[in-house]
Amino acid sequence: MPFIFTNLLSIEVIRNGRRVSFVQKTEQIEQSLEIFFERQNKSEQWHIIHLDAKKCAQPLKEKFVQLVKLDRQTQAQVAFRLGDHKERTGRIFAYLPTEQLSPVPCHINADFFPEQTRKHLVLSGEQHERYWNEMLLSYVAHEIAERMENLREVLGPVGLWKLIEEAYETRNDPHFGVFWQKISEVSQKLKIYWTSTEKWAHGTDCTFLQANYGVEQEKALNDIGIVTIHSSMRPFQSSMAATGLSNLTFEKLVKALDSWNLAMIMRETDPNWPKLRKIMSHIWVIVEDFLTRAQKGNLRKNSNRLSNVERLLVGVRIAPNCEGQLESLAALKKLPEKAKVDEVLHYFPRLPLVSDEFQQFPQLCALITEFGFSDLLRELAGRVQTKDSENTFLTSDKKKMREFYDFLAEYPSDKENDYSSIVASTPFLAGYGRFLAPKLAVLPVGLRIQLDGLILST
């Protein structure tokens, strides 16, 4: 339609002396056109690209003299309809419209050879008509591809990728596949990927995030240095992948976390823990999903051995401790089921326990070492040697001592393990000013303590 107005200002249709239709070109700037339809009382905005295939046409004119005799013109126009509209725009024009749909959502006008019915272009045989048409199509495809960065400003992110997606869908067409060929050749070199930061980027500088994640995950990933494709671009995942855009991988995520850890935590003298925890809370969901998929896919040959990526992950400070700070998975401990955090921290303050909120991520928690009964006894043995043990453990209050012994006796343990040796050598019996191991202590008459099957009594 916009090609009709090349040399016209308006079209008026009068029937029986009465105007039944009126279309007017109301405004025209370079490459821009506005058309007003009186009957529908609406305007359409168009972006027009004017082309000339003179150089590409020369070899064909030298080969086929008929083209010179016919004085075939090399000028071409490409028209993009702007704005939101439900119906698809895209037809081939040989000055007047044919029924041949364009391989991309725009009108293409040139001095094509149509079939006698004018429904389609001549695209078969070995005569000049076919080769001329193919040359024009290839030239237009090349020029559209070369203007991708300009078109992104005109069409916007969704409009640009609708164009690329439709070219991708016709990639196997013997005649129109050239549009995908030309576009895919240049796509990775151009900033045509619309990101979650609402900026254009090269394909190598961004990644595709799965559709089950939201804006919170996109923002958190950006905070740790991973730029993702904007959520509005998700319908075009197939064509984006075909241009070389990669999905977010577990390895890329963990390496970004490691770099972020060094930059934001290790070098900060006073980190903003609430802010950092908020960022991490959205990252935990993604990491948990990666770990779950790895387990379901049996990617880990030996469940007791960590992959290289997991070994890097456990050293990164991403998990919350009970004091609200972030620690590495390797530095934290988790309690056995039925153990109570407040009781453990009462006797072992500053013990690096993972926060309860982290329990909702079982795969991540599986990478944290459990603070088992043996670990508790070893921790006890180490702490009773310090000056702080007097205030924490040593007391003349028999009730408090009994509570401490009850705590040890009730702490969850593996019933299949034999703890008798480590219990006997752990100094947990209160003596005069120090703790004694059961195997070295003389127990008072009437004292009876049972720890995991080991009964100490006199």
C-alpha cells in the first residue's frame, strides 16, 4: 500500500457522485510515511527503506541481454508498518501487489517478474526471470541484515525479533531462506539483543534465562554480573539460539558467583548483609534447580563425589548463617533432624550453623556438612580447653550441669555407629576447674550418665 504513494498525495474514490473512500498521505519525512484512512478514521505509520541493486544487477544484465531490452529497474523499497497491530504485514509487490507473502513482516517492492496470474513470483526454470527475481530477493535480504541496528530503533525489541523469527521460520525455503542466511551471518556481530537491563547488547555479552524465572531472578543475576535476555524476548528463543545465543549454564553461574564473592564480600570491610542476602535469595532458586536437574539426569556418576563446578560452588559465600551473614557452604554446618538450633548455640556460641530459611533448598543443603554427634564431641573437646568454657560449661549449679548432660545424651546420633571410644576420650565430665574424659575420671558415688549406649555410673 505505501508504494502507491510514491508520487501521490491522496487517493479519492467517487461513486455516483459521492465519495466513498479517501486515503491521504498526511506526512512524509525521510524514510517515514503516515497514511490516513478516512473511512476507518485511522492512521498508519510506515518506515520506508529505499534501495538500489544496480551493482548486483550488472552481471545478470551482461549475461541476459533481455534484461537490458526490457529496461528492468534496479530500485527497490522495503516498508515496515509500525505500531501494534494484530494482522501480519508482509507481501511481495511488483509495483502492484502479488499474492506472494514476504518471508519477513514487511512489504517488499521491486521490478520483479511475476507469473502471468500475478499471484506469485517466477522462481523456477533457467530463464532470466528467475535469476533476476532471486538476485533482487538476495539483495533485499542483505540490505535488511545490514540495517539491523538501525531497525532495532524503529521497530523496537519485539518488532525486530519478530522479523528475525520469521526469517528463521523460512530458513529451509529454497528461495526465501536467503533472508535467514544473511541475518544469521551478522547477528552475533551486532547489538540486537534486548536485555533485562533494558539495553541492547551483543549475543556474547548476555544469556538466555528459562521462562520459569521472573524479574527478581533477572535482576539478581545482573547484580552478580550475568546479563540476561529481557523476559519479553522469550517467545523468540528458537531464533535466538540459532543465532548463537547460549542458555545460562551452571558453570557460568558458579563462576560469576565466585567473582562476585571476591568483589562484593571479600574486599568489603563492612558488607551490607541484608542487601547481599536479598540478592542471594533469588540466586538460591536457580542454583537449586541446576542441582536438581543434575541429580535427575544422573550427571553425577558418584553421588559422594562433587563435580568441578560443585567444588567451586561450596567455596563461595552464598549461604546465610544464623547471624544473618553469608558464608561458604564448606564453612557452614547443618544440624541433624530433631536437633534444636537454640540449644546447640547455647552451649556452642558462634558455631557456624546454616540458617533455617536455607532448609527449603535440599540440594544446596546436601552440600553442607552435617554437625553430627562425633562432630559435637570433637567441638566440645576443643572448647573445654579455652577460658570461655568456665562460663559456658563449668558451673556449681547441679541442675545446669544435669541439663548439659541431658543435652549431650539427647543429641541425635546414628544408631549404627559405635561412639563408645570417642565418648570415653571426650572431656565432658566436670572436675575441679577443668573437664575430664570418662576414661581418666573417678566418678562420684551415685553418678549415672548415659550417652548413646555408653553408661557411666558408680
